[in-house]
Amino acid sequence: MKKNVIILGSTGSIGVNTLEVLSLHPEIFNVFALVANSSIENLSNQCKKFNPKFAHVSKEEDAKKLVSIIEKFDINTEVLFGNKSLNELVSISEVDTVVCAISGSAGLESSLHAVTAGKKILLANKEALVMCGSLFMDLAKKNNATILPVDSEHNALHQCFSANQEKSLNKIILTASGGPFLNNNINTFENITLEEALNHPTWTMGKKISIDSATMMNKGLEIIEAMYLFDLKIDQIDVLIHPQSLIHSMVCYEDGSMIAQVSKNDMKIPISYCLGWPKRIKSGIDIIDLTTQSPLSFLNVPKEKFPCFYLAKEVALEGNSSPTIMNAANEIAVLAFLEKLIKFTDIYKIISETLNKIENKKIHSIEDVLAIDEVSRNNANQLVKRYN
């Protein structure tokens, strides 16, 4: 029987790439449902091509627009809207795999419901683990959910660990491209424009994650994600800048061996790995021709250029509610920068000040997480007004 797949965030970069991989394997997978926020035109085109059983949007007015469009197609897609129906959708017994690719904290609730339903989770939403890592992984274990990381670095680690299930490791190394400002003079950072920050040198990503890459907060979030996914301590995780973005992560074992995952920087590779796991399926991407590649280089992360990264490392060490606070403040600050309300360098200031304002507490429940998230966002929004 075909495996039924739901894509949360189908019109985003991960969602689009997932559909491209799925289209290579119609004999294995069925697109059961497509979920988007408000990209009605793109979603309607996806419905026309893949004829899912369900399509879901956030608001009722967008649902009506989508219905009016797809009524012209010869398909039987039912349109849903709202959080309640989304949570019910990911829990349907017919569903085998849920691709969690809704950006930021907005994807937390639906991801948790998919985990509770014991699904195979393709996790592209790192914020879910940053906000409530222990709770998330405990819930997965309790409900026999399978968590497979789509992030290229964590996906690479998953592949490297498959060579040694005992994980008798010394440390892991996450790689980072360095973003668009690696070679820029630090004195120019205050005047960085939105267009410059969105111009990533090696990856094509959504706006929020592109800014996170420019500040290297993204790599800090990935450290926290790796801690929970692979049950690691902060001192077991290193990060190196690797501008060519061909080696995606490395595992260093106790015997002095290093195992690395190497591939072109295309998200269809980790997506296909997760969809096919424990088997491998075609991604549509060719193997690297090493004879045509420029030399590979590595360097440490410069603290003066990327304070967000080092702030995230401190937060990872502190634990408790600090990652939730940091994530909320980062989302607010990045949104403000995207709306051209603050400077690029203000992102770090807003996150740091929010962390200093709110007490770091232990988290006991999802309700705790949501309450801390709300308080943190309110504080960060007040700081945005000050810097605006």
C-alpha cells in the first residue's frame, strides 16, 4: 500500500522540495493533505497537480477563496481551515508521514499532535525542539513516533550515526556556510540592508531562516536541536564554518575516526533520506563530481561578527525556559527587521535584553512553554518599539 503523506507548509521551500521528491515516487507515496498559511494561488496549483484528499489553510476567508478556485478543477479535494481541524488532520489514522515544515513557533501545536498520534515525523521545524525539546522527545518516545530531522546538518548526523549505533563518540561537528557576511568588515554590519541579508551565498531558503543564517542564530538553534535529537551535551557539539557547504556534518568517534556526510547543497537529499528511511530512494540530485570542486575550507565562528550564535550557545547551556525565551525574541526581532523597523545589529540587542528581563524557570508542561513564549514576545515587541 502507498504511504499517505501530509505536508505542513507545502508552499514553502521545504514543502515544494518535498513534493518534487514525492513526484519521483508515485508508486510509493500518496499526497494525502497539503497545508499552507495563506498562499492560496500556490496551494491551488499544488492541489491541481497532486489531487490531495484535503487542503488546509489558516483562515476561513482563505478557505473560501481556495474552494472557489479548485471547484474549476476535476479533483475531489476537501478544504479545511483553523487550528482544530489541522490538529485533527495530522492525527487521522490513515496518515503515515507528517512533514513538519511550518516555520517558527507557529508549527509547534500541529507538530505535537502529530507526535502524540505516533506518526513518522519529518521535522524541518527546529523551533519545536528549541522551545520544548525534552517534552517533545519524551512525547515521541511515549507514543512510538519516529522523529527524522530534515535540517541538512542533523540529517547528516543521522546518516553518520547509522554507521555506529553505539554512538561511542568524542563529539559532533555541525557545519555552517557563514552566511552572506562572513567576509564583510564588522564596521559595516549596522548598515546591512534587508536585501543583502536575504542574499544567501549557497542555500535558497525562506526569509526568516535566511536572516537567522545571516546572524548565525540558525546555527545556535541547531546546537539546541542536536542536543535533544541525539541526547548530547553542549560540550559534545562543535561548529565550524565551511563556506562550500558540501560537508553537512561530521561525527568524531573515540578511536580518532571522523565520519562525514557529503552532498550537494540541495534539500531534496535530506528530504528523500527521511521519506525513504530506513531505505534510500532517489532524490533527483546527482552525486558531486569531486574533480570539479574547489578546495574545501573550514574556520571557527568569529565572535565579534556573530554574537547571536554565541548567545545561543550560552542559552543551550542554561537550559530550562531560556531557549523558549530566546526563540520568541528572535522571531519578533527578525520579523521587525524584515519589516525594516530595526537595524540588523538590533536583532542581537533585542534577544539579549529579552533574556535579561525574563526569569529562567523550569518547564513542566506545554502550557508553561506557551505562557513563557507569550511573555517573551510581549517584551521583545516593546523593545522593537524602542529601537524603531
